[in-house]
Amino acid sequence: MTISNPSTSRLRMIAADSWRFGLIATIAFLTLVDLFAAQAILPSLVDKFSVSRASMGFAVNASTFGMAVAGLAVALFGRRIDRRNGIWISLVVLSVPTTLLAFTDDITTFALLRVVQGIAMSTAFTLTMAYLAEHFSAGMATGALAAYVTGNVASNFFGRLLSAAVADGYGLTTNFLVFAALNIAGAVMVRATLKKTEAMMMTDAASGPARGAWRGPLAHPQLRASFIVGFLILFVFIGTYTYVNFQLTAPPLSLSPMTLGLVYFVFLPSMLTTPLAGRVTDRVGPGQGIALTLAIAVAGLVMLLATNLIVVLLGMALVAIGTFLAQAIATGHVSRTATTDRAAASGIYLASYYSGGLAGGFVLGKVYDGLGWGASVAVLVIALVAAVGVARALRPACA
């Protein structure tokens, strides 16, 4: 008779959990690595295309428009898509515009390709989130979603670092080809590791037309507030990390492209703090939690006005910590508050969130070119203060 060893069983469970966490985080990383990587090479892209910083910033962040459109479309119309197949096919499709970016010299074409990238990334992102929610038990899903958030944060860090290093050493063309290879690697990993699942059960708004699913979330005051908060969070995040690059490469800081890539080690603390969003919400509630985390981001924004590199880097780290935490709290609040039409609620939030990113890239570009960095920081601070004001209306969801 074989006697089970509790210690051995426990170690096997830990090993399985660690493997699962690493796998999901890696898939998240490979899905979203293209989203913000181009921000690290923005000065080089401005030189290549010979356009204004605002125009290039808008083109680079055009991917957020695709993210917004596809997130909403998949949430409302993609309930019958097989999760695994949808994810890996989306990543294969993503490699196509990523490859074409290496060979275009036209700014309009560049922007359109970034939109297509956003559509493919958002489709994979939304289907992965659905896969995790449907495939794991309630207890396991919490860890799985935390892994996905961690991979998302890691993509912000390592994607920018890799982009800056490859572009500086081998040129912009090689940079985009490397990222196309990462897209294919993600598709191969998903196909090889995720189990084939049935299409999403049509549990939300399945009995009526898709447009009817919009009405409930948009009529709910708590959800409307969450949508606005999401918009403002990415408005600030994109605005900050797009145009701070120009400050870092200009006198008196005058960082080289490779050194600029190393700057994004400021995202490392966010990988540790973002999974704490649930604890913050449980302790103080969603409204107060968002207010506290965005206060951290406001402090970081003020520090970006300094001319000392250490102070600026600390400020960048605080902005990342605050906005990532606030975004995680807002996302969780949407999930807990939407009692019906959950898919539509998540899709509308995603659309609002990424629309804010698109607006941030455009508006801050105009402010930066016309009035300078000080005025840009003032606009970002005002946006966060507005987000805090809206978030004050958020209350813990009823059990």
C-alpha cells in the first residue's frame, strides 16, 4: 500500500501553481508586448518619419484605438469563439502588421498598422481573460488573473527595454521583426499549452440583440463612474510615458537611446505592487483605494518636473505604481458590480480605458509641442484629480 507524503504533495502543488503562474504570465507578456514597446523608440521614429512629436505619438498610440474597438466587439459578439483557437490565431494575425511596420516609411500606413495590431492584441487579451474565468475554479482564477496582470506589467517593462536595445543596436527594421517573432512564439505557446475549450456560454444578454447589452452597464452609476476612471487612468499613463521620453533625451538629462531603455526598470516595483489591488480594495473600498493609489501617481507626476535623473526615475516609478494599482481596482470593481451583462460591462470598460490612452497620446502631444512639459504635467495632474473625484462615488459591491 502506498502512503501519501503530505510534504511531497504540497511541493507538487506549489510546483504546479508556479508553473501555471509562469505560463499565464508569459502568455500575457507575449500578447501585449507590442502595445507600449514603440514608446521607447519614439525619438528615433520621429527622426525616421520627419514628423512632429505629437503626430508620431498619436501614430504610435493608435494601437489603443484598435484595442478599444476590438475589446468591445469581442465582448458583445465573440461569445461563440473557441478560446484557445481565437487566442493563437489572433497572435499569428498580430505578427503580420508587426512585420509590415519594419518596411513602411509612411506615417499614415504606420498608424493604420498600429490600429490593426491593437485589434489583434485586444482580441487575444479578451479571449484569454474569458478563458481564465471559465477554465479555473473561483479560487484558482484569482491566482490566474494575478499572473496575467503581472505579465501585463512585465510587457510594459521588458517590451520597452527590448525595443530600445534592439533599435539602438540593429535598427528600427530589425526591432519590428524581432517583435513579430515574439508574436509567433506566443501563438505557438498558446496552441501547445492551453486546453481546447468550448465556446463561451451565452449567459449574458444572450436572449436579445447585442446592442441591448449596452443599456444595463451604461445605466448603472457605479459602472459609468468606473468607465470614466478607466479612461482617465490610461489618458495619464499614455500621456506620461509617451512624452517623458523627450524630456529624458533632451538636455540636461540627455540620455542615449540604449540608456533610455534601461530607464524602464522603473516598472519593476509595479510587478510587485499591482497584485495587491485586491487587498487594498478589501481594506478601504474601491473609491478610497483608487483615491489613495492615484495620490501616489500625482506625487510621481510632480517629481517629473525635476532636472535630477534620480528624482525623475522615482517619479516615473510612482506614476506606474499608482496607475497600475488604480486600474486593477477599477477593473475588479466592474467585474464585481456587473450582475448582468458582464461581458458587455467588461467590453465597455476596455473600450473606455483604451480610448483614454488614445486621447492621452493626442492631447498631451498638442500640449507638449505648444506649451512644454510643465503644462503637460499640469494637464496630467488635473486628469488624475478628476479621476479621484469620480472614484469617490464608487462603493463596495454587494455580496
